[in-house]
Amino acid sequence: GVTVFTNLATAVVAGVIVSALVYAYRQGAQLRVVRQDEGRYEVDGGLFFGSAQAFGRAFTAKDDAAEVIVDMSQARVLDHSAVQALEALVERYARAGKTVRFTGLTESCERTVRKAYEKLPTL
């Protein structure tokens, strides 16, 4: 009785966790950052904890122009990890003496970013 229920409950919880991790991995793999030229990028897909690292790796501050434009019109900022990824990108470019400007954020995504990080001046 109790042992069977406990084992079944444990199996269900483990299955839900594995499914969530697989979903996050697949969604993270769907984020695309395309470099248009040395000062312009286009982002497509959901930016969240599962894709934040790949997002950051897609940018090359040393090879880019003094002002970089990141077109977010096809992207969605989904969680706080995404906001941190945007913040880290701005800070990395600032250390290189360059600026980043995000364009095309939907109204709800911009609200999410502003709530979490009010200092992000380049929206």
C-alpha cells in the first residue's frame, strides 16, 4: 500500500522534472542570434534561463562597432535570467567602451525588463 504509493509519487515527480528539463533544453536550443553586420544582431526565440548562456556567447564585443543594435522584435524575454543576460551584455560592451541598444521589444517584454532592471538605459 504505502510503499507502492510512495514509489509511484516519486516516479511521477521525477518524470515531471525530467520533462521540464527536456522542454527547457529544447526551447533554449531554439533561440537564434544572427549577426547582420559588425553592429547589428537579430534575436529570434525565447530568452530565458535555458538560453541565456547561448545568447551571451553569440556576441563579440571586440569585433563590433562602437554602437551595437540588437533587434529583439522576434524574441521574448521570459524570466529574470533573460533580464540578467541583457544586463550582462550591456556591461560587457560598456567595459569595451561600446554601447548596446535593444530595439523591437514588445510592450510586455519591455515592462518585464524595466521592472527587473530599471538602470537598463538602452531600450
